[in-house]
Amino acid sequence: MNILSRRGFLAASAAAVAAAQMPRLALAQTPAPIRLTAATRTLDIDGRAARVFGLAGPGGQGLMLDPGQRFRVDLTNDLDIGTIIHWHGQIPPNAQDGVPDMPMPLLAAGETRSYDFEARPGTHWMHSHVPVQEMQLLAAPLIVRSQEDIAADRHEVVMFLHDFSFKTPEEVLAEIGAGHGGGGHGAHGGQAMQGMPMGGMGAMQGMDHAAMDHGAMGGMPMGQMPGMGGMMGMGGQMGSMAMDLNDYDWDAYLANDRTLSDPEVVQVERGSRIRLRVINAAAATVFWIDTGTAAARLVAVDGHAVQPVPGNRFGLAMGQRLDLSIDLPGETGAWPILALREGARERTGLILATPGAEVRRVDAMAEAEAPAFDTDLAQEARLVAVDALPGRPVDRGQMLMLGGSMQPYVWTINGAVWGQHQPVTARSGERVVLSFHNMSMMGHPMHLHGHAFQVVGINGRRLSGALRDTVYVPPMSMVDVALDAGEAARWMLHCHHMPHLATGMMTEFAVGASA
């Protein structure tokens, strides 16, 4: 099942074809909304039935929109519990953002809610904003094609990644919290940092960094700020402290709902030009994407174009997306595209194959463990935005200290869990720099709702990095991002590691009306 290939979405285009045949007068009417349904479904995972959730559109799991098409969706909840869906990577009006009671309540069982906003092009996704539901696979791709995609005429393939357990999310979270997750995390755990206040570096929390120098963004580099020199030298360097990886051993790792025991085989032509859209929808697993002998170029992250980076292995953390351009040789063959679990041997993936090619079985366990992902932020540092934010002075800056530990299993932003948090504030239209400083021994993919931001600093070094909505901050590192504050509203800002989020690693970006 090639769930989101260009060829697989003919059904989704039926309305457009019908419209082309209608009388001209009728074309003035607004197209009917797309129907999207949150429902249960059954997967076959290594020969065992699994009851999970899903988001079904006209062409199967997920949605694909054409260039210029509005996001006009009627979402129906066919589950027997309340839910709410966040459109990850889109910037809807705040009331349609999909966070429980901010401001809309959960969608009750049987209820339908309408959404209508301008869609942002790129590789995005949609998921429940109730952590235990996302862990039950209540998520799906959300692809918005651009005119450039049409002109490129590439065979589009989506690889949607999950981690999965046959246990309930509540059981999984309980095991992780008790330290029985079985993951291969470091022996020291977060314990090595427990002597340091998780609010981190005292007075720096409230410090206004509006004078910081971020290229065209104004003042002193973070690495040269008073009191920061010694800490910045630790960026990406673990020293004797062990980095925590994979705090849970999942039962399966899925690519488009399948494991490597029965992978999706995507039929391609000899010499195919492919755009591979990879979405990491996993609850708690970072993946490396390995294209093997198929040479690739990284051309976009989180739906935003970057200057092409050649290679055959690129990583992405939870919530992140990447687009790869792959030009296959003009010969018969099969090319596995694998997702490798960081710090472990498990892997999943799909296979690109020409007609008549021999498709060999790929073992779900690699011979060697994949490395930890981007501990020195080398991959992030290579990314350059095609459409950078315009240069302007910084109006406001805020340090966010990321803290926590494996025992007790609690994760914080500025020393507080959700409900005890102090909002990060700004005014609509201001240029804001947020500095994520990770003082824990786990990496944190930090996601901001309602905004796209640009990576402008890594461990005190300025750069004109990628535009994103989710940035990975490895242990003992700092990443600075710049953004222009949007609609005056409460926007979520949180770690996209679901067990971290479930234990409170969330705050809000509270945007007030412009002065």
C-alpha cells in the first residue's frame, strides 16, 4: 500500500475533475469540504492483529492537497472517546490549532467539526494532541503540494514512521516512569545532572536577550554572554556523562504501517526521479534515513526548502520531516530505503522496485547499532534556508532551560512542568529569539505551534539555518531560533517526545496584541 504516492491519490482528485466538467456558473461555488475521520482500524504487525487509531481521508490514511487548495476539512470523530487533531506544520487561526481547551474542547464521540484556512505547502502531518492517542497511531500524513512540485514532475512517495507497542500507552508510560522501559539508555541517565537546578543558571531565566547578535538580528553572541563561556564549551560533548537514548524498547517500528517482515514495495520505473517525503510520527524514537546505494539530496526540512545537501544518510527526530530527491539509475533493480533506530539495531523501511526486479528480504535487525543522532548538531549546521527570514532587529529574547531526569521520570521547561509553567511572552509582530538550552542527558525535539522559525545559532555560533517548526536540541547544547510572533493567542511550545510531554514538558508562547 503506497499510501500517499502521487498515483495513489486519484480518488482525492475526483472532485477537481468533476468541477472541470461543470457549467461555468457552478464553478463559482465553494468546493465541498474534504471528509476526514478519526476511527479505529486493525493492522497486521508481524502476523499479530493490532487495534489502533487512524485518520482516514478520501484516499486512505492522510490527506494530500493540490497547489493553492484551501484546507477545508470536516473532521468527524468516530472513536468512542473525545479527541482533537493538531495540524502539525500548518498555521491555522488559533481556534483551529487543535489543542485541548486552547481554546476549543475535545471533539466528542460522534461529533463533526469544520476547519477552513490557507494551507502551507510542504511535507506536514496531523495527529491527536492527546499523547496517549498519538501513541495509538492517531496520526497521518498531511501533504500540500506546490506549483514547484508539479513542475518537477517527480514520483512522490511518503514514508510515515511510527514506533508501536501491543501494550496500552498507559502501560508503556508506567513502565518508562518506573525505569523498566528496557531501552538502551546510558548508565548515568539524567542522574548526572540532578545536582544542578533544573531551572538552570538562576537569573538567566528572566534575562532579556533582545541585544543578542544573530547575524542580522542584533548584539552579543550567546556563547560570549557573561557566565555562558564554560557551559557553551560543553555543547555536544558528553564527556564522562552518558547520553540517554531510547528509554523504551517498542514491539515494532513501522513505515507506512508495516514492518520489514512485509514492507511496502513501491513500484517505480527505471531511472525514476523521486521525491521521498519522510515524516517521523514516532512517540519516542529518533531515526536515521538510509538510502543505501540510491544517492539522495536533502532538499527540505519541516516543509521548508533548504540548499540541497547530498548524501545517503540523514536523521530526523520526532515531529520532524525531511524531503529527499532521489534519482534512480536507468536499470532494473530494488532499492531499500531504511529508517534506523538511533543507538540500536532495529530498523524499518520500504523498498523502491522496478517491474520484474528481484526484491530480497531485509532483516529488521541491522548488523551494527546506528549512532546517536546529531549530538554535535553537525547535520543541523549544514542546513541553509532557501527563503530565510528577513533581517531585522530582535525585539525580544528568551532563554528556555530544558531539564529533567530518568529517575524520577520528570521533564521540565525552565524548571517547571505544565500547569506550573510561566508563559513565554511576546507581542504580535515582534522579532523574537528563543534560546533552547538543554541541561538534561536526553535530546528534545522542541515544537512551536502557530509559527515557523529559523535556526540562527548553534552553541553560540551564528548561522542562517533552516526554517522549521520542530528543532532537535541534543544534551548539553543550545539552539537559538528566530521568529516573528503571529496571531495574539496562546500557542503551545513543547517537547515532541511523547513520554516527556506526558510528564509535563510543555509551556506556552503567549502572544499579546501589538502595542
